Amino acid sequence: MAEHVDDFLRHLEVSRAASPHTLRAYAQDLKAFRAYLEPQKVAIEKANHLHIRGFLGVQSVELAPASRARRLAGLKAFYKFLTRRKVIEVNPARRVKTPKLPQRLPRAVPVDEAFALMEAPDDEKLLGLRDMAMLEVLYGGGLRVSELCGLDLDDVDLKQRTARVLGKGNKERICPLHEGAVAAVQSWLERRGELLAKPAKKQDPHALFLNFRGGRLTTRSVERHLDRYVQQLGLQRKMSPHALRHSFATHLLAGGADIRSIQELLGHASLSTTQRYTAVSFEQLQKVYDTAHPRA
């Protein structure tokens, strides 16, 4: 079945334009399922819905419902691929229900804390300039952390104040950058070359944001730097790069932006997804009500 797995992943990459992250996740999911079936001496093409339920049951000890749902989605896609290729007759994963997911909204960061975070890096230091530009683009453009790390030098047009972003499903969109973000990126670019001056392994001269060795900054590094600034400021909350993306949407909505425009800026395919990411305060709802209702 290794050949079928490789064909499936190749199909996702070529026909579905799946990202490297998605391909990696699906490959890990199929590997874990094969490892579960091995002691039972069941080939993956012979597995039925009971095997899949048992696999998800075992996974419930370590994985959250969202992670189990993603693993089930991977198995459904794989078996659907096999049925279309006539390798199997019936997709056994179709009889397995997706785990119920809690509807949790990420908490938006207050505007004053977001501003303090943008100013936390030391702009007298090289990596401080990088971090300031990194945070300004992350929050100012509403980017996913993976999108931020994937930016190349050619993706940013400082004159037009835009960044070309490659999002989920390799969908490209243009994100506007405010003047503060543009100034921060410009200051970083003036000294960025210093990290490439000393040759080292895995340097990436095309990446916009570099680590101290000159390699492309990773999502984990961004999370670690963000944690450091949150602790430095003494903020009484856990903050993630995704919280800044959610805050971007929430602050725009509170400032009067319409939900459809925010959807485009976030790169959401569905408007319902955007609505989940934007928490509107009661005061904002009251303001809209007072403005719009004929009896208000």
C-alpha cells in the first residue's frame, strides 16, 4: 500500500494544490493508522469502519477532538481516492462520524496590549528590528503564522504597501500593510544582510524573515519570540500568533469594517469561517442597533 499512499499524496499536491504542511499531516495520519492495524494483521485496504473507530478511540487519549477530526478527514480522503482508483469498492470511513468540536472563539487581544506588543522589541538591535517588522506584518496584515514565515523578499512591495501571501490550498491574496509595518520592514531590510554575511548551512537569501544563522524563520520560532515579549511586558494572558490574527479581524470589525471585506483580508473561502473568528462586543452591537433600527 506504500505505492497507493505515495500516489494519494502526489494527487493532493498536484491536483488539489495541498500545502507541504497538509501533505505532512496526512502522511503522518496514514502512518499512525497503519501502525494501529499492524498488530491486528489487517492491511490498510482491508480495514473497515470498526477499525477506524477503534483507531480514533485510541487517539482520544492523546489527541484533542479537532486533531482526531483532522485524522478522520485524512482517512476519508485516502479511502475516497482508493475507491475512485477501483482499489477498494466501498469507503469504510464514510460510516464514521466526525467528532463533535467545541465552538471556541479565540480571545482577541485588547488594542492597547497589541500596541504595546508592537513596540516591545529593541529597535537598536538587529534581531529586535526583525521582530518588530515580524509583529507589525503579522498583526497589521492579519497573516497566518505559516504565511508570515513563507514570505520572500519579492512578495513585499513597500511602495504599494502590500504583501503577496500564499495561503491555504496555495491560494494567493494581496494583503495591505499600514505605514508602521512598512517602516518597520524597511528598517529591518536595511540590516537584514548582516545575517547572511557569514556563510552557514541552510541559509535562505530569498526569505524575508531570517533567524540568526540566516535561515528562514520557522513558525515555532515566531511563537517562541512572541512568548518572550508577552512575558517581558508582564501581560496576564497566553498569546499566540493566531490570537493576533483574530485580533486583527476583531479590531477591524469594531472600527467599522464590513464582514465581507474582512473575509477577503483573512483569505477565508467561507464567510461562516470569518464570522467565527470575529467577536463583536455588546457595545458594538448596540451601536449598530441604534444606527440601523428604525425604532431605535
